[in-house]
Amino acid sequence: MALSEAPGSFGGASRRARSPRSRALSLGSVPPPALILLGIISLQVGAGLAKHLFDRLPPSAVVTMRLLTSAIVLGFLARRALRTVLRDHSRSSLAIAAGFGLALALMNFSIYQSFSRIPLGVAVTIEFLGPLAVSIVASRRPRDALWVVLAGAGVVLLARGGSGPLDPVGIAFALLAGACWAGYIVLTAATGKRFSGTTGLALASIVGTAAILPLGVASAGSALLDPRLLLIGLGVGLLSSVIPYSLELEALRRMPARVFGILMSLEPAVAALVGVALLGEILTGRQWAAICCVIVACAGATRSRKEPLEAPEA
């Protein structure tokens, strides 16, 4: 899921204090498009690894481990600000951050439920309808109807393009994940206005983890105590959340948000390739054409938008 914070939002002082040699060895020496691509690959490899766990753990338990990892890492990074977060922010700001966390939890829960039923690339492609809808609403240009038609054609091709019909429950969960992603984008922007640095994202991650934790524990039981499964779950959390967030944040410091959105449109294709490589999920030519339709629609809608959304935090 994409990080969307405006360039230069924080961390500038620490970068200025680094020596030339340390900057050469840091993420700042990597071109922003490469950072975005690495983040997308990390996210989708994490999704493929999570899907491998579904034979031993239910999706809700894997989501719990992913969110818990993210909450621990981000909570540690924002630990000073979190100590006074209740005192320093109004109830309305805290409510927005809590809503952000609930959207984050439901989005991840829904997409993992979809992964367990339909191919990875298909699920991510359908999920991308959420941010596509946000881009089109933000633009409000008549020609954006073309992107709606193109994305709709892609979804129709996906539904009818396999060797057999796709699981309708898997499609429904992917659509729900897309709707949550749209809400996530809006709530991230609102949270970023009210909380500095990673505080809002850390608080949201803690709320999302608390919301999903009872379901994950109830569905997995003692299996969550298996050290090997916990280690894999830690890898899922790092690959799916911590690493992509870090790479995307660094990239957004040095590139326009619109370019970022266009590059993120590659995510369905990367998801499909990871599905082929890690999971053996072979897609038909029609399904690949459908994925291309959605990618072009997302890139076109992002490119035609006059102004990017307010600088969201994550």
C-alpha cells in the first residue's frame, strides 16, 4: 500500500548533518524511480510470502503479524511523540487517526482474504480501483470518463479471462480492499495535517493492530506461538510495510507526487509477476490485457490530475 507523503516533510536536518561519504551510501544516492520500484517489489514479495503462510495460518492471523510488526517498528521510531499524543492533540484529531488505523486494518484484512481466494495479480489489480476513484474524483475532468471505461473493461476481462470463473468472494474482498484504500488515502491526508513525522502513522498502526489482534488470535490460537511462523510473519511485516514505507518516503522527498502516482501504477503488473514466480499463478493473455488496462487507467488519471492530494503521511 502506497506511502504518499510530500517531499521534505521531515528528516532534512539529519540529511544535512551527514558527511558526503555517508550520503553516498544512503538511500539518498539511489534514484527515486528505483526506490519506488524496489518498494513495490518488496511489498508484493511480502504478499507472496504471506500467501505461502495461508496453508498453516488463516489470513487474519497473517494480517495480525504484519500489522503488529509495523506497529512495533513505527511505535519505536515515534516513541517520544506518542508519550504525549493524548495531551497534545484534540479528540477530533485522535478520532481521525483512529479511523485511519481502522481503515488500514480492514484494507489489509480484506486484501489478504482476497489473496487466499484469487491470484495475487488479479486481487491487486481490482484493489487499485480504489486509488483510481480518488484520482478521478480529485480531477473532475470530463475526459477522465475514458479512464473509468478503460478500468471497467479491465475488470470485466479479469472476471471472464481465466480458465474458470474467479471466486466471487475473492473479488468482493478485493473490491472492499479498494474501497478501504480510497478511505485510507483521504484519512492519511487528514492525519498528516494533524500529526508531525511518523506519529500519525504509528498511532494508526497501533489502533489497527489492536482492532485486528483479537480476530487473529482467535483464528490461529497457539499457532501464533510457533517461532518459525513468527519469524516468517516478521519477514512479511518488514517486506510489506516497513521497507516499502521507508523507500517511498525517501523517494517522495525528491520527486513530484504525480510522478510517484504514475510509477505506483506498475504495482498490479509486479504483483502478477510475483504471483507467477513465487506462487505459480499463471495468468491468461486476457488477464494480462486486463491488468494493462487498469495500469493505463491509473497512470492516465494520475497524470491528468491538476493538483495532487494534500500531502498525506503514509
